[in-house]
Amino acid sequence: MDNKQKVTTGKVRFSYANVWKPKSINGGEEKYSVSLIIPKSDKDTIRKINEAVEEAKKAGAEKFGQKFLSGNLKLPLRDGDTDRADDENYENAYFINANSTTAPGIINRQKEEILDQTEVYSGCYGRASVTFYPFNTNGNKGIACGLNHLQKLADGEPLSGRGRAEDDFDDLPYDDEDDLLS
């Protein structure tokens, strides 16, 4: 695989982050995965992704023949304003879905490994290292996005809709735990 097919994004938002434990989608093979929400204003990341996709198309033509490039190719970069119009988190953004059968390396700003699984979640912000590659299986062909590694940069509003436990409860008005039992 050519290094021209590898991209490190700018600051993106993680969504559908299944990065700690692989999950099966529609009964398929279990994979680690994340949807990367990329602001449309991040022209540099979009350019790098488009260049890597073009390189992956060339690799697909070499691997599967020129016919690979004809017809409908599924492409990884999607427009949040059209493909996820019902989700405000994808507004004015592109997104790519990246996955892998092996666990991604996950680090913080200081490049230290993150072990606390509550630290990286759907809604936080970070950068991703991804690799684009061609596929041609069962009549489907296109360019897929492999997940390599993640770097958390900042916390964000959780996208689970569930919220945080500490936000659901008021502070208790008294200090004595015995009052709770009476």
C-alpha cells in the first residue's frame, strides 16, 4: 500500500465511536469503527482525502484492471448536509466512516496512550490517521477507509443522546448520609 493513500486529518469530531471494542454491523465481521465529522472549512484535510482517494483509485485499476474505474464507485467522503440532513451534528460538514479489524492506537495531545475508555467517545474531538484502499467484492466496488490511529484533542458534547450521570442529579442539600436512610 502506497503512503500517498494515508491521511492524518485536522481536527474532526468522532461519531459512532466503536474504538474500544469491535462491533458487528449488519451481521458482518466485527470491526473497530468511527465516523469522522470533518468541517467543510477544513480545506486542507478535504484536499488530502481527495488526493488519497485518487491514489486508491489508481491502485484499484492496477489491482482489478481498468474496468474498476467504470460504473459506480462507492466513495468514502460523504456530504453531511445531504447524507445526514436529519442530524445537526453533520451540518456544514463532510464525513468518512473508517474501520479496522485491529484496534486503533489511541493517544492524547502529549502522544501518551489513553487507557481510560471513558476518555474517547462519540462527540469528542481529535485527529485520525486513516488509509484509503480499493475494494471489489460481490459486485460492489469502490474506495474504503481503514482506521489506523486516533489522537484525542478535546472533549465535546456526547453524541449518544444519553448524557452524563453527573448532569442528571442535583447536589444533595445536606451532608449527613444518615438523613438519606430515614
